[in-house]
Amino acid sequence: MPVLYIVVPCYNEEAVLSETAKRLGEKAAQLVKDEKVSKCRIMFVNDGSKDKTWEMIERFHAEDPETFTGLSLSRNRGHQNALLSGLMEAKNHADIIVSMDADLQDDINAVDAMVDKYNNEGCEVVYGVRNQRKTDTFFKRSTARMFYMGANVVYDHADYRLLSRRATEALGEFEEVNLFLRGIVPLIGFKSDKVYYDRGERFAGESKYPLKKMIAFAIDGITSFSVKPLKMITGAGFFMAVVALGFLIKAFVDHYTGHADAGWPSIMCSIWFIGGVQTVCIGVIGEYIGKIYGETKHRPRYIVEKYLG
Ligand code: UDP
Ligand code: MG
């Protein structure tokens, strides 16, 4: 029977953490009792929280070191990096690792089915896929949909998934700084499957992904995995060439029919139009250059400050 670690990134989660720990603790005991896993531990990753999150994690560990363990990053590095740090630590101790959010939005009962897929079918990657997104806001849904434009991702899957140790080690080989795990995991390969679950409301506390962060995350997802925006520039360029040709023809026609007009409105319009389009294009190219800049620095993606147990 495998050893299971459940990795939970936490950023300012003091409002939900007690409940999360309680429910996950019960889940861990139940999984062992049902003989699905030989051991189950919960690893909370404190992503540089400013509230009592880390103190709470330390307390869980002190009260029940067999079940709870924790990792604290030296500062806030964002959900994806926090999750990665937890996975990289957990793979040294576990056969299988499930990652989930701290806010209990992901139905923890889906873990059973994920573990079954590993035990019975030998799946090394099991995606948790939401049945519906009714509980998310319109903005959340539409920004989330933007991801699917770029990467080859599993539809309606967030970061609730099971990875085997082998798959996690493979994940560690991806060295990108602009981390978008949902896009990378399908690139690992191995036998994989999906488990469906209902996504609930956040149990308590506020979303740590305000609209601004969501959009930034979506842009990251697109530019890290796809050259579609670059192709769109090419398309826009062709379109502009055709428009310019049209103007040229019109100019000739006007000239020979003697209707040449004063001209300044058309000039002003085209200057502004082309200027705008060019700025957008430069912006898109800038996105990619920004990515290259980030990658060439090879900075560490996280720094662990403390590790419990
Ligand atoms: N999170 C994190 N670092 C951050 C932001 C979020 O570790 O900088 C964690 C957060 O504690 C939660 C998970 O990432 O466990 C998802 O965040 P949240 O539930 O706020 O996002 P949403 O469900 O609204 O997309
Ligand atoms: Mg959430």
C-alpha cells in the first residue's frame, strides 16, 4: 500500500485552516482504515502568510506530528510556487501526492477515487475535474476560460490532482520560472485519468486570487504555452496590408476621376489606427521577452525557511 501526502498551499488562511486540518485529519484516518494507503500525512505549505497561518500549522504538527507536517517559505511566492515546493518536499517521503487548496472548495472525498485509480489502474496522474462552475463568479469563469486558449490543459481542472512519485520527479525536471502547473502536468505523460467532483464555495476567508491576479495568471498561462498571440499579430499584419492596398486603390481612383479630397481625416485615422495596432503588437512581443528575461535568470522558485518533522 502506498504512502500518501496531501499538499496544501496556504496564504493567509487562518480563517479556514482549523476546519481544513480537522477534515483532512479525519480523511487521512479513514483512508488508512479503509486500507487504501498505508500512511497519510497532510503537508501545509505556508506561502509567506502575514496572519497566524504558520503558528497554526506549527500547532497542528505539535499536536499530531504523525498526521500533520508543514513547510514555510521565506516569503510569498504565489500559489504555483508554493505548491511546487510542497510537491518537491513530499516526493522524498511519499509514493503518491494529492494537491488541493486550503479553502475546502475541492471536495476532499474525491481523494478516495484518485487513490483507487492509482492502486487499481496504475494511473500516475489523476486530475480532479469539476462538474460545474456555478459557484464561481462570472469574472472567475471567463478568466479561467482564457487559459484554455493557450495551453493543452484539462478542461475545468484546477490544481486538485494526484501525482505519483515518478510523475512528481518528472515535474521537477521542468525548470521554468513562469510556473503554470496545469499546463505542465499534461506534458509529463504517463497513464492518467480524471475524477469528477462538485466544487463548493470557499469555506471561510477571502479569495486570494483577486481579478488582477487572475488576469495576470491567465496571461501567464497563454504566453507560457502558446505562440497564438504571435500568430495573431501576423494575421493583423496581413489584414492591415490589405486595408492599405484598398486605400491605395482608392487614392488612384480619386486621382484619375478628379475627386481627390483634402485628405487629413483619412491620414489622422490611419496614423492613430496603425499606431494603436503597433503598440499592441509591441506589448505582446514584450510579454514574450519578459518571459525570456525571467527564464534566463534561473532564479530559485522558492526558498524553504522551515520544515517540520
Ligand atoms: N495561495 C497561495 N499563495 C498565494 C495565493 C493563494 O498559496 O499567493 C493558496 C491559497 O491559500 C489557497 C489556494 O492557493 O489554498 C487557492 O487560492 P484561493 O482559494 O484564494 O483561489 P480561488 O479558489 O479563489 O481561485
Ligand atoms: Mg479557492
